[in-house]
Amino acid sequence: MLTSGLPPLPRTMTVLLLLGAATLCTGLQCVCLMCDRTNYTCHTEGACLTSVMLTHGKEEFIKSCISLLELKAQVYCHSSNNVTRTECCLSDFCNNKTLHLPAVSTSPSHFSHVELWILVTIPVCVLAIAIMLTVYTCQRRYGAYKRTRRQCIEEPLTDCNLDTDGKFLKDLIHDMSTSGSGSGLPLLVQRTIARTVIIQEVVGKGRFGEVWRGKWCGEDVAVKIFSSRDERSWFREAEIYQTVMLRHENILGFIAADNKDNGTWTQLWLVSEYHEQGSLYDYLNRNTVTIGGMMKLAFSAVSGLAHLHMEIVGTRGKPAIAHRDLKSKNILVKKNETCAIADLGLAVKHDSITNTIDIPQNPRVGTKRYMAPELLDDSINMHHFESFKCADIYSLGLVYWEIARRCSVGGVVDEYQLPYYDMVPSDPSLEDMRKVVCDQKLRPNVPNQWQSFEALRVMGRIMRECWYANGKARLTALRIKKTLSQLCVEEDFKM
């Protein structure tokens, strides 16, 4: 056959060719938009063509005749999606109709659905983010403006702008302590100080929050920052520190308390004196002590505790206070190597007139390692204030054991350890401590070599008398203070 070497034609084209062959004798009349001289008609042996294509964003229409050769070329009757649409037909004037492209193809850009989605979504997201940032910035500025207006009305917050005649913090605190009130700086002054403190670095962390070193008028201060969920602890500690006549050289010097609102969250600040040596725990880890140094630390610690425990009777007297969380980490070491008791968030006050105990509504219960036996086995009489003082004495005995172990005598000194380090895990549970302290009635080891030195021998005896299982049999803070004072005189130690 003549066509045996040619590829087969598509079925549609074959039909068009067969029909075209049938019209060869007579020809075909079609609409021709370009044939104005022949009344917009044309004759062909091929087919009638109607087409529409997109040109510069507009539809352009074509109606004309195509020859038989053009029909065989299989080009003119081909459509391109969204760009051209073409139809060929084989009857007179069959192309007298107007084709249109799909509506989406009228867009001047030729992007896929994904590209169009990206082009639309990204600007919308950027615009939304810009709007949110603008709103947030406006709110921040408005909040700052409101706070500034409020502060300007309430008190001036310029650095060191206090009516203090150029006095330093220690002078303010001294004047406050000797003025008769002893209950803390006036609230207005406290807030002014707190709001002009510049915090600089973290110096400690605990369950309550963080402790920062800060600056006020060039002086170092400690800033204890509580989170808003610990508001109860912050309020309680600030309340205790501002108790009338609480001021004492061996109790941490309280300066101010205030809430700091930065527009996003609230921080609760407690500002106090800063002691660069840190806690007694840190100090003993870094240093050994002489016998004189040991006596100095021990005497100053019990002096602070005795002042807490003591009731001062009078019109503006001080109630008796029990610490309830005494440990080496809650005792600070001052520059002159004496102690200052800190962290009064769990303290309880006794009202001798009504014989009631002001116990804080605080879920914290103290530190398990330092808990007295009656606290561990839950046998303490919560309605008798002396019970809380006796529990403090037990804890003080453990602190004395920590100090005495680091005392260097004859070139021999023990490494620092926490009480019961060899009997319970590093983070003991209540059950661990109860088993050791209450059931087995064990106490930290007092080395025999301490008997060779009078000061260590006395310290060992005091410890044992602080650790009695029966709280009523334990020494009082005043008794311990008197014993150590006599020892210091006999040994000629300077406090």
C-alpha cells in the first residue's frame, strides 16, 4: 500500500479528511473576518476555522478558511489550554460562532495554583504580622505611659532622688533601727529604691526564684525575685522582715519590697543588703576556719536566732519569731566573717497576749535534711509556740556540725559535707530522714579528736544537746549564746 510507511493519522483528523474529500468538488464556504472584499466569506477545499487566543491579556478572535494541506499539517486545529482555543469544522459557515477562553485564563500572569497561593498568602501573612507588631508596640508604649504618669503622681523615680541628705543605705538602715520603730523604711522610700535598682547578675537560685546582685546609687544590694505564683512567700517574707524591732546585726538587713510590672508579667522583688561571701554553705565549701573563726560564726548565728526567738515586751514590742527553715544555705556570711540569718518566708510569729501562732498559708514545709524528729514523725504540737523554737535549735545543731568539720586544728580538717551525708541519699525523702532520725535515732558523727580541743569539745557537747529527740530537753538559743560567750572569754577570742 502507498501509505504503508507513514504513521497512522488520528481518528478525528481522518474523519475531517474524509469529509474534506467529499467537498472537493463543490468547495466549502466559511466566515472570514479578514475578507472584507468578499463580504467576509471565503472558499476552501479544507475546513472552516474559528479560534481565540490570549494576546497582551486580551482575547483575539480568528475566523477563516484553512486549505487541505494546512488541515493535513495537524497544526491549525490544535488548542493550548488557557492560551488558545481552536475548532475546525466541515460545513458551510460552521465557524460562525465565537469561542472564549476559560475565565481563569483572562489573568495576565501564567502561574500555577500553588504559585498563585504562595503569592497571595505571603503578603497577607506579612501584613498580619506587621499589624500585630504595631498593636503590640502601641500597647507597650501606652502601658509605659500609664505607668510613668502613675509614678509621677505617686513618687519621683529619679535615681537616688530621695530625701536622704546624701546618706548611704547603711546609714538609712541604722537611722531606721535606732529611731524606735525598727520596722523598715517608709513604704514610699521602699518603692522608690526598688524601682531604681539596676540588677546585674544572678548570684543564687532556689525554690522561690532567683537572687540577683544589683546596684542602687553605686552600692551593691541583693534582689530576691519571686515569680507571681509565689506571691504568698514574697508577701510573708516582706511582712516578717518589717516586724517592729526585728533589726539586728545578725539578721539580714531588709531594705525594700515592691512589685515590678514590665507590661508583660509581674515580678515580686525583695531588696536586702548584699553579702559578697554568699551563704554559709558556699563559704564552708570554699574555706576552712580556725578555732577563732568557728567561734565567731557559731556565736553570731545563735545571736541572730536568739533575737528572732526573743519577745520584746512593750507598746512597740517585737513578737517571738521561729524561723522554721534554718540551714547553712539560709545563713549569709558578712564581710567581717560573722553570720546573718536570712530567708524568713516560712517564719511563724507568736502573739503572747492572745497566745496564738501566726502560721503562714504556705505549702513549703522546710528542708527535709534539717527537720527535727517531731516534724519528721508529725508529733509536733502545732499549737505550742515553744515547739517551733525547739525545732530551730535542732537545725542549729546541724549547722554547728557543718562549721566544726571545717575547723582546722593541728593541720587536720575534714572536707565539707551536709549533715547525714553518709546515711541518706543526696535528695532524701521524708521517709528516708524519718527512718534514720526517728527510728534508728542516728545523729551526725562527732569525731573523738574533738575532745582534745576545748572549743571543739564544747561545740560537740552543744550539738548533742541540740539533737535530743525530746524537744523540751534541748538547749535554748540564749543558753547556747551564753555558753559560747563564756568560752570566748576563757579562750580570749574576739567576737
